[in-house]
Amino acid sequence: MRVNEGKLMEYEYGCLMLSFDINDKSWNNFTNKLLNIDDLYEPNEYGKEAEPHCTILYGLHHDKFNLLDVVPFLKKINEVKVYSNNIGAFKNTEFDVLKFDLFGDDLIKMNQAVTNNFEFTSDFPEYKPHATIAYLNPGLSDRYIRQLSKPYVLKAKNYIYSSPEGHKTYFRV
């Protein structure tokens, strides 16, 4: 936790995300079939992703960002096209992030529009759209990485802005 101007801050920056219309029951069934519970990194704190989403941009300077200003740069939810044809991973010494690699020009265009028009800080120079499936103990993601037999199409549900305090605002365009 951070303190900024007397406010308790969960994160240093704001985050703009796109959530997907995935039935909770089907998501739980998918993750339960795919994952061995013993492989999950701190299952009660991290573990399985509860709210599948794609980050459009983390690192937004909350003190210079107005949610209403970003709306013109986003696509209408029913026009957003996103799919995945594989499960991949980000690996580090603390944990592995199991993820769907996401494809779709809409995600790239929205990321570029936001990075070109709003102040942000990022340690990642290349945008790699993905939807986290779960956090695994380090070195265990290789057993889950695979090509999907057919592309998995994801339907956009909402945009989400998560403030540094951890407050989430859900909205549609």
C-alpha cells in the first residue's frame, strides 16, 4: 500500500481494461479442468483469475486522467473483435502467469490511442495483449502452454477503469 496526498493507494497508477462476457460457471469449469490446484501460486491470494480481462494500459497517471476523456478513443463494445489461438505464459522468479495470448487489431489500436493521448508510465515497451488465466508457482507453466484446436473468440463485456485506490468503474461505449 502507498500513501499519496493522504489517500491510501493500492497501486501506483490507474489501469484501463476490457472485460469479457464469460459465464462464471463455464470459466470455473475451464480453469478447474485445466489447472492442478497444487500448481497455483498462493491460491487464496493470487491463484486463478476471477475476472478475465485484457489490460489496454496500466500506468495511467491518475492525477492527470479523466475517465470521460478516454471514451472517444475506445471502440463500441459490440464492435471489438478479440480472439486467442493459444495459451502462453510470462515467467519470472516469483511466479508464472498463465495467459491466453490475444489477437485483434482493436486492442492494438486502443492501446496506441491511449498511449498517444494520455500520460502514463510503463516498464514494458511492447504491448502484448493477453488475458490472465492463473498465477502458477515458478517454472510450472510449460505443462499448460499449448495451441488451441480452434481459435477462441472472446466477446467484450465492459471497459473497466481501476484507480490506484483499487476502485473499479465499469462502463460501456
